[in-house]
Amino acid sequence: MIRKITLAITTALGALFFLSCETSKENLPMVIEISQNWTFTQNGQDNWMPAAVPGTVHTDLMNNGIIEDPHYRLNENDVQWIENEDWIYQTTFKVDSEILDSDVIKMNFKGLDTYADVFLNNNKILSANNMFVGYSVDVKEHLTEGVNTLRVYFHSPVRVGMKKLQQVDYYIPSINEQAPDDKRTSVFTRKAPFHYGWDWGPRLVTSGIWRPIYLKAWNQAKIEDAYFHTTSANSDLAKITGHVELNVLNKGTHQVQLIINGQKSGVDIQTELEEGKHQIPFNFEIENPNLWWTNGLGEPYLYKFELRLVQDNLIIDKYDLNYGVRTLRLVQEPDELGRSFYFELNGVPVFMKGANVIPSETLTPSVTPEVYERLLKNTVDANMNMLRVWGGAIYEEDLFYELCDQNGILIWQDFMFACNLQPGDEAHLENIRKEAVYNVKRLRNHACIALWCGNNENLHGWHEWGWKEMYEPDVRDFMWRTYERIWHEILPEVVAKYDPKNSYWSSSPMAYGNQKADRKSGDEHDWTIWFGQEPFTSYGKNVPRFVSEYGMQAFPGMHTISDFSVEEDWDIHSEVMRHRQRGTMEYIEPGFDGNDMIKRYMERYYNVPDNFEDFVYVSQIMHAKCYRTALEAHRRNMPHCMGSLYWQINDSWPTISWATVDYYGRWKAAHYAVRKANEEIIISAEVDGNAGRIYVVSDRLTPVENARLHIKIMDFFGREIFSTSQNLTVKANTTMMVMENDIRELQQHANLASTVVSMKLTDGSTTLADNIFYFHKPKDLLLPEANITWSSEKTTDGYTITVTTDNLAKNLFFDTPYGDVFFTDNFFDLLPGESKTIELITKYDINLNEKLKIKHLNGL
């Protein structure tokens, strides 16, 4: 039930009263998308070629056969000239008299990348300088009936940036840009930082119309914007504040109605308005609301809100919104160790399980709806509830946030600043302010938005990477004052004004009070593993309050490697593999890179194969071991630690990286491991000195009474060494240690190098959680030969495969010659004498006896 209450309207709006009339006739604004008949050329040439809008110059050149795919082998090197050229796009479109007779005609540019002069019928109507901002221009006086010509001139972002760089006599760091220090221009341009290269992606500095252009014609008045804020909510009642912004051309009576799920909400306002823009606030309630919950906790219910602007009993504009009723706050309360850092959803503390997300394509507009849908499916399937939109990327497409709303995935939203400082001139700061206003207003109604974060690692760089030490005192003071103006003043002021329901966090990682990260409060980027070369067990030591980055690299599978290389490249030190690997670590030794680091960690944990394909396989199972170790450690330390967002879920091109799902959507071993470690209830074991401990961690909001814990210790041939079981109550939304023993007692009866612990938690006949644990690194395990047998059955979606082993089989990997199939489980361990059934999802009829390949660590 939706209940009408007294509406709060500013007195400046004049008389106001409620109406109940039915309104159905419409005279809505007319919209024309300008996406057809585009052509482009390089400035100075007259070779006009077809172009796709939205798009980029790189994709247009590729589609016209001018360049090869920069994703393949070393082709990226051959397309670097593009960033230094200017490009011109042009089209024609028709306008009829009905549109021309409208009171207002605006041309809306959702995204221009980046420095662009726009001409309509040879009249300059816009100079754009920010990829992240949409522009709206009144063009009524420049349009003619019939054919109109639109031309967009894109200036080279690198050459414009270079002019700005040359005007500054001190260095502004942007450490991940793939260019010499004296040619790093990215900080001067409000454009996706990763376009200039990163330690997981190529340098493809694009230009183009990357989001749609459309005309919008309207009369009398229109809805400019709307904002809704749930001030309180429980299962009985939700209280919501709304704001609608109207643009009125002529004084008159206007009516605003709110329809919820096709029914009247009780919000029905009529008021006399003068010419100009007006903010109309109102309050309403929803009885017995369906609350919006994250994935795993409940349904992410979305109400359908429809705001109507009515004049003379005619609907002249609408504003549609899918709205999630929820409350969310970032809780930072003092405790004996520092301060908490957790998100409370609808009054419930929630452990955040998720990942960092980067753009799914370097050539950004190439991302299709299907790719976004796949990304969110992979997120949900891995039992996640949060993604971090990282600050070196883009403010994502509307579809991305809509899918997050629909799937119960919260978003930690960075502003687009990463690993750099910024110029401090007033024009640049004003450009940043406009960018922040535009994107906060664009995204604020999404239920998924949980936090606005000012930047990625800029504060960390100031304190830990020698940035502040590189400057003379006067320049250092200016640079720090610029930092404060952007991240302590401009951005928090924008969030407070336009999205007060959500928290602002000025930098990541950071401790409470805008201080450098200290693990006692705030969030942490835990790169002691990988960059710091610490062992995986370090994840369980001095655990931070919220871990917003950590990770390990792995090669993608051979299907993906085959897509970007040829067999002669299949060596970790080949030119192509070195080029593909962007993580360089010269501080370790000259020439040392991520491929070397993968091998170094592999030498620590596994026997390093000589065969490249086996090396790829082992890199993936090591990747999986790392992420599962981290996630279990973070969850065991709940509620001290209340978030684990690994780096990263996806790739922007086919490469060697931290991603758990590669560019083509193929799961690496780590994504299966993450899915397991993120389950609603997990069992996790650790050894600390001589103490062996077993924990049960539950995200459920209610306890599980009379659960039963089963522990079995056996050797790799299946001989039982010890077993026990016990009843227990699994506490709600916390972790609990359920067993502790001295492992020296076990060592008297077993060789721990050939011993495995099987753990299972049941509720009657239902398995709530299971896990296995080894006492040694994989390379030190005495793995026996394993006789693997399997059978299969055809299904409507592919095949079921049932696999059995006589002895322990470690990291069973299933594969076929087809790269676009999916195994519902893979890279798993199989205990002696046990069987497991998985599904092979495929559109192909496959002779599995010939085509199914099974690999396991025992066989290497």
C-alpha cells in the first residue's frame, strides 16, 4: 500500500493543493537520435570513410581496414600514431516543421572524447573538454527545415595535453601512464586515465563520439531532473523524500504526479510557477515496503516510479525510474583497535564480498549490452555483493548500474582519478567540479551506489611513493593545497549537496580522518603479496578493516592465448608475452615483470613446468589458491574485517593479468575459487604455529540450529587417520571458531605431506558448506598417481560429466577444443574414492571420448 501524506513544498512556489483527476493524454518531448550516416576523416585529408556512432576513431579505422586489430600480437605498437592526429566526424540529419515549431530544441551530447569543437550548419555550438560530462546545447536558432549538417572536430588529446604540460614548470605524477616522464599528459585531460596505458592494459588514446547524440524538442515546461532519498525504512514503513526540478517557459499552473507500480502514490501537486527553474520537494510513505537487498541476502526489489508533468490535463513530460527502497550507511565507530569500517544495509551489517571492475574494453564504446550482462552474471554467480568502479577508468554506462540495481550488487564508486596528482589552475578545478556534479546527479538514484570515493591511491602516493619529497617547499604546498581543494572540498561538497544519502571517502586506501592507511581503520590495498613478495599466509596476519584491493596474476587459458598470439609466442619470455605483460617491477631488478613474478611465486608453491601450456595451468591454480586464501582469511576475521574486494574481476583486452574472468568472458581457475570462498556459509581452516583451527563463517541473517560438523582426516589413498562430528549452532552474520587442536598430535600418526582434512557442515541431509585443507604447499605434497574415470550424459544444455578417482586428484581441469563452452565447476580437488558430477554447457555436439581433456596436478 502506498499512502499519501502532507507534502513539503517551498513557499516560493505559491499556492498548492492535491488533485485526483485521471490524466492519460500525452504531448511528450520529441527525441531524434543522431546516429546514422556518419563519416570521418583524418584532418588534412579528404578520405571520408563510414563511421559508427557511438564509437572511436580506432574502431572506425579498423572497420575500414586502415589498421589491424590492436589486440593481436604486437599490433598495438603500429597504431600509436593515431593519438597525435586530429579527426573530423560529420553527418546530416533531417528536421521537420513540427520539431522546428517547438519552444525549445536542445542537442544533447552524452559523451565526446575529449577535446571537440562542434559545428551545426557551420555554426560553432560547443567546445567540449571533458570525456565524462554530457553537454546540452540550445540549437533552435541554428536548425533549418530539411537537411542539417553536424560536424565534430576532435583535437589530439595528446597534443593538447602537451601544450598544457609545457606551461607547467614542475612534474605532476601519473605513474601508470605508458610514456616518458616529460610526455605524460594524462593529468591535464579529463579523459579515462587507462586509455594512456596501465599495468594491465594497452595504450590506446582514443578520440570519438563515445556516447549518443540526440535532439530533444519540447514545449511549455519539462522535467529537468529528479532525486529520491529513503530517509528510513523497515518491513513496516518506508519514508521517502523526493525532489523534482522543473524548467518552466511561461508562468502558469503545473501539476506533478508520482505513479508507483502503475498506481497513484498520493503525490499529486498543482502549483502556480513563474518562468524559470524550480525545485519541488515532497515526502511520501510506502507501507509494508519491499526492501532492496544485496545478492544473497534477499530480493533486490525495484519499484517503478513514474513522475508526470501535467498541464491543462495533458502529460507534457515523464521521468521514469526503477527505485530500490533501502537505507545504507558507512559505519566508522571507535573500538579498541581503531575504528570500524563496514556498510550497514537496512540496519544490518553486511560483509562485502566482491572485486574491482575495470572497463571491459579499452575501445570503450565497443562494450555491448551482452558483455555487461555477462559481467553481472559472473559477479552474481561468484556470490558477490559489491563491485568497486575503480578511479582510472570511466563512470560506467547507465546499463551497468541498472544491472547492478537488478542483481543486488552494491557499487563503491570512485571519481576518475588514479595514481596521480592534478593541476591546480582554476579552469581545471572548475572542470572537475562540473564533472562531479554531472555524474553524481546521473547516478544518485541507483540503489546500487554505496559510496563515493575521491581517488585511487593518490594519498598513498603522496605519502609512500616519494611525491611530496620531489618538490621544493612552495611547490609542495601548492600541490597539497590543490589536493585538498579537489578531494577535501570540491568533491565532498558536491556529494553532500546532490547525494546526501551516501557517504564520501576521499581516497583509497586511507585511514579515518584523511590519514594514510594504517590497517586500524578505513580501507587498505594489501599488496604485500605480489608487489611485496610476501607469502599467501600474510593475508591472515594483521588483517585490515576493509580490503579494497589485493591480488595475484595468472595467464589466461590457452584458448585466449591462441586468440592473441601464435605458437612461436608461447614462452613467458617471448616478445609477445613480454609485450602483453604490463606489470613491470624494475625496483626488484632490471627487466623484472609480472611474468617473472608469476614464476617466482610458482617456484615458492609449485614445481615449475617446462611446458608452456602446463605453466599456464599452474599459474591459474596458483592464482586460485591465492584468492581463496585471502578471502577465507578476511572472512574468518569478521567482524573486524568487513570487506574483501580483490583486484580484478575482468580484463579490457586479452592479456596476462589479475583478472579472474578474461577478456572473452572465460573463467580462470580463480573465479571458481572465489565463488566457493564467497558462499553464504563457509568452513575454513588455518595453522598458526602448532595450532590448527577450524572456523565457520556465516552471512545468514538468522542462526542455523542443530547443524552438524563433520571432520575427517585421511591420507591421499583414502585411509582414515581421524574423524569426528559434533552438533553446533551456526551464529548469524559472524564467524566462530569451532575447533582447535595441536597438530603435533597428528604428526605422530601421519605424514602431513600426504594428509588432507575434509570438512563438512550439514543441516539434516543438506550440505551447508564443505572444504578441504592441506598442511603443506602443493609442491611439497606427496601426490600419488590418480586413476581418473568419467562418464557423461547428453542434456538439453550440453552434457553432465561424472568423474571418479581412486586416489586424491588435485586441481582437476576439464577442457575441450572449443573456447566458448562452460564447465559449471573446474580446477577442483577430488578426494579418494569420491565422485563429482559437473555440467558442460555448450551448443556443440561433442564426441567427449575424443575431445574431452582432463589435466591434474598429480600428472605433471
